[in-house]
Amino acid sequence: MAKKKKRNIELSSKEILFSFEETPSKVIRFYPHNMTVDIVQGYSTSTHKEHKNIPFAHLPKSVKKIIKPN
């Protein structure tokens, strides 16, 4: 029997905000199949926004509690 692929979880509506590399960041979506998250760095400044995909383990503990990957 083949493994069932987990769906991506859209989190942009939850407004999960934190500081990553001393820059304000916002979580966009969570990929449970490879345990990574998409974030937008510098979301508050409209001139420079950077999209990144980072490992779930690099998030602060407070953010991990909100997402709950299990």
C-alpha cells in the first residue's frame, strides 16, 4: 500500500508573526511531508519582502506550539 501524501497547510490567515534573523517574519504555509515552512521576511516594509523556505525546527518554540505538526 502506498503512503498517503500529506497536504500543505495554509497558515497566512492565522497571522503567525515572529522574528527570524532579526527581521520581522510571517508564516505562510506548512509542508508536513518534509517538515518545512514558507515565510515572508520583512512583511511590514513594503519595499523589500523576501520569501524563504526554512526547516520547521528553526522556528521559535512559541510558533511551533501554534502550528502543531502532529
